[in-house]
Amino acid sequence: MSLKVIKAGLLDTIQDTGRWGYQHLGVNVSGAMDRFSAQLANALLGKSLNEPVIEMHFPAATIQFQEAAVICLAGANFSPTINGKPIPLHQPVVVSKEAVLAFKALQAGARCYMATLQSLQLTPWLGSYSTAYKVGAGGFDGRPLQKDDVLAFTNAINIEPLLQGQVMMQLHWTAEGVHTHFEEVQFTIGNEWYELNTTVQTQFLNQVFTIAPASDRMGYRLVGAALHTENPISLVSSAVSFGTIQLLPNGQLVVLMADHQTTGGYPRIGHIITAHLPHLAQANLHDSFRFALTNNHVAEEKLLAQHKYIVQLQNACKFKLEDLLNVSH
């Protein structure tokens, strides 16, 4: 029981919600860039929110299922198909043995996540399945997926009765109102925010920033009018996190992303709120957006609402899938 990569994608890796507890040793958290979409794909299958998923960029891998499976795609829309027929995002789909998943065109977003009802056979590193490909650890052999890779399933689930002879079948529940488009991200002030005078703060809040080509899972470099402090800021290297907004010596900004370093010496003028990190994770190169200032209370409320939605969806879908499998047997 397994799935096979028959054509490699641009950068497809195994990810979960991250490798926590080792930052003091210099090991970054890593994990899915868009944790909300990764959790959403698992929730729609009634699975643990931290189960490993495949994170894909366009052009994404072509995958053949060597056993019938139930899958769910979430996040970016890469025009997914099964044997050439379109399938939806944010809705579980049953696929038959030998069915082929392919992605035809980039429609919206930057990262698509695939969860499978059957668990993937992987070995965790420091408590996480996330791929730390720069050090060759975690995920699938510590690297992006390649042609002819075979990912085995650990558990047998009799899915064939659901198909009733079809190549694929969409299950009857979905998550609606999930969007990848955004025009602003909210942030809270960082330790060095007040090193900017009010004129520069206003400049930061009023201008549009564009994601530069020199951006990756470690950080997004932004292009905008340069922001300068009245006096140079000299800092001891300090802790940083996913979403920290750093001011570079040339006056440009970098937003640290999932594979960020654990410490940094550039001024931290802000931190993107956790609930809005998925917006930024789904942005493509050359996309533009604004920053909007908020406070910790609003940030916490938005994150709690997001988590409540995911957990309620997970619980409901777990019962739906259990009932469906029991009836089919």
C-alpha cells in the first residue's frame, strides 16, 4: 500500500506543524509554511492536525496511487485532476488504485497541501516529520520528493467499497469560504519599533511592499521605499520567530518564514500575527500587500477563532468518515 511519485515537482516536501523545543540548540521549528491549510487538509479527513502532509509548489509532483486512498487538498489552487478530471480543493476525494493525481495550472496561491486518510510511513526527527532539507533530516530521507519515490502507508483501510467501480468519488462535505487572496497582513510591534521615528513608522504603514524574487521558505525579502533610522541600531543577536519583520541595513525589510534561523541581529520592528501567516505563505513572488497595525488581544482572538473552526471541522469530519466507512463495509 503506497503512493508513487511519477514526476517530481518544483519543491515537494513532507511537513507537519513543526519541530518544537530545540530552538535553544539552533534547530529551527520549520514545518508547513501555511499551517492553517496543512491542518485543514487533515481536519477534513478527521485526522490529527499535526499529521504529516505533502507541501507542494507549482509545478507540483504527479502522483500515482498504488492502493485506493482518500485524499484531501487544501491551500493553493493548482488545477488538480485525477486521471485528467478536475477535483476540488477543501473536499475529501476517494481515488482508486492506479489513479494519477496531476496539477495542470497555477490558479491562485503558492502552496498546496495533500493529506491522506492512510498514514504515511515516515521516521520522525526530533519529534517531527517536517523536512529539514538543508541538514538532510526529517520528512522523506531528509529531502524534497523525487521521481520514483514510493511513500508507503502504515495502515490498511478498505476503501474500494466506497468507489463502487469508479475511478474517483467526491465525498459530500467541504470547507467553504477559504481564500488565498489578501491585500494586508496584520502585525504587532516589535522590540525595535520605537527606534523608527513617527515619520518612518507612518511611511511603513502607508506603503505597499512587494515580495522580491530572492525569497524562500527561510524568509521573504520585500521591496519598498527604504526605511531608515536616525541612528544606526547595534544589537546583540536575539531570538526571532516565524513572522518577525526585520529591518536590514539598506532600509529594506525581510519577513522570516517557516525555515527561519533561531536568532538574528537585525532590528525587529514587528511580528505578523499567527492567524495571518497563512496569507503571506500563500503569496507568490511579485505579489504586493500592506501592513496593518494591531494589538495582542486582537491577534489572540483571531488565532483562537481560527483554531476553534479547525477543531470543530476535525471532529465533525471524523464522525462523518467513520460512519461512511462503517456503512460501506
